[in-house]
Amino acid sequence: MIRVKSTLTDSYVIGIIANCISPQNRAELVQELGESKNGFFNPLEFSYKRFRGAVVPLDVMPHEIMTLDGTRKARKALLGAVESLVKNGARVICLAASTKRLAGKRGEILKKIYPNIIFTIGDSTTTLSLTRLMAHTLKDLKFNKKEDFIFCLGSGFLGNASVEYLLKNNYKNIIVLSEFQQNFPPSVRVVKTLEDVNRPIKLMLSCTHKYELPIGSLDFLEKGACIIDVAVPAGVGEPLFDSLKDEKGVKRFDGGDFYLKDIKYDFNPKLLNMPMKEVWYGCFAEAVLLTVIKNKGAILDDFDFFQVNERNKDFLSVFLKSEEAKIPLVNFYDGECKDFIKF
């Protein structure tokens, strides 16, 4: 087990549960941590200022959670990982990536067992980062609200939050790929297949990884268009992006992340599919932030962090500013963070 070199207490205050995102990622975790036990790996330990935390990877792939048997297996692993974290002192636990689907409606399974633990899916903080990046990119693209089009891949938590933000800011040329009926206004066009995207797209928001997108599938993107990819694993794979970059000069940013200068750990950030130590997924950042807030004496019992709403976002925004969090302008495929947006 890797130990953070610090003078912190022996217990974890912050708990984060994630999952493997690929066979290669699993192999890297096995090499670093050994084989999993009871469906989850040993913890990857980190610290933030004087708080100690752990990321516990489940030995589960994203596609497994899409099946009934896979969900049962993953839920059993999740319950074991939560129990381990709670026994080690965790008081705030984030269900990251695909694990957020395992805790029942609005986390009811875990909340019933552990009423005194703050659980979050981290999507409020992720949304705050994503929408700030969207605003920056739309301005950089010199986006014309009357003529240019935005395409959103997926309509889950983050897809819907993105569309809501765009509508609130008077963007109406929006196309969403979704398998499900949505309660969007008539100005938002919902399509079932990529072939139905029959407009040139200037900005693409990739909010799901469940579609396998081969090279040539995004030919509707304009020259110089931009992709913001908030899905984990990424919705737009590296070979597809490389083809778009070479042929059309398309740019790509990973969205929903924060730069936290006080994050410390001894393992390779690539184990968590992050390009550098200080770049932290938005959902991970929310677990850190809620720990800071709880330690300051704030009462969090009447908040539901399994939801994305204005109350949660307004509340978290105050503390993101006080912690001097920044939004990285980064494409994980390049591995370089070239600039930041001040939150």
C-alpha cells in the first residue's frame, strides 16, 4: 500500500470510490496495488492540506455496470469499499465515474446504512467547472447564437446540466443525441443517431462514453470546431480525435476538472487517468471541498449532493473561490496544462 508522507492522522477523512476505465487501466492498478480483494483494490492515498484521503478503485469496468449481473457484482464491491472507508474514518465519500449508478435512487441504499456520512456524486462541482469552460470556449470560438450549432452527446446528469446552462444563456441551436424522451423545449432537437445530426457543429459536448465512435463518425464538425469531453472514460477516443485534429484542426479540452495546488500524493496520476497531480476531477474535488466545509462546522444534513441544482452549486461556489481552485485548459491526450481559468 502506498503511504502519503505526512504528519496527518492515520484515518482517512475523505473517501473517493471510482472504477477501472479500461483493461490497460486495470493492469496498471494491479501492478501498483496487487490484485483486488472482495471486488476492490487497496487505496490510493492522498492529502489535501491537513486532511487525509483515499481513492478506492473498484475492480469493475464501465460496461459491466450496464448489465444486471454486472450491477450486482459492482454494488457488492461498492458496499465493501464504503465499509472499509468508513471503518478508516471517512466522513465524506464521493461515488465517482460509473459508481454513482450503484447506490440506488439518490443514494438511498448508502444513506440508509450510513446516515451520518456525507455522500456525493460530485456532479455539482463538475458542472460548475464544465459550464465555466463552456463559456470560455464559446467566447473563444466567437460563437454566433443565430447561425452556429452545438451538439451534446448524451443526456444524463451532465448532458442535461449543459443544455440547461445553454438555454439559460439564450443558446437555441442545440442538438442532443439521446435514447430517451427528454423534457427539453422545442428549440432543442433530440436525435437518436449520429446520422441525424445534419448541421455543421461548432461546439461538441461529449457527456457520455457509452457510444463507440469510429473514425469518420463526427464528420459534421466544422473546421476549427472544439470538443469539450467531460465523460470518463472519454466519449471521443484518441484515434478519432487525432483524425479530426489532423483533417479539420479540431481542438479538444477535458471538461469538469479543477486544479488544486495543495493535492499531494506519491503515485503516478495516470493510475487515475489524470495528466498531472494537481489536476483533479470535479467529482473528486467536491469530496475534498465538502470535507473542508464540514470541518469548518457547516451543517450539510439538509443538502442532497446526489442532485445537481442551483442551491448546491451556489453553496459550493463560495468555497471553490476561497480554496483558490482554478479550471485547467487541458487535453488529457496531450498531458499538458497550458493555461487556467480563474474560478
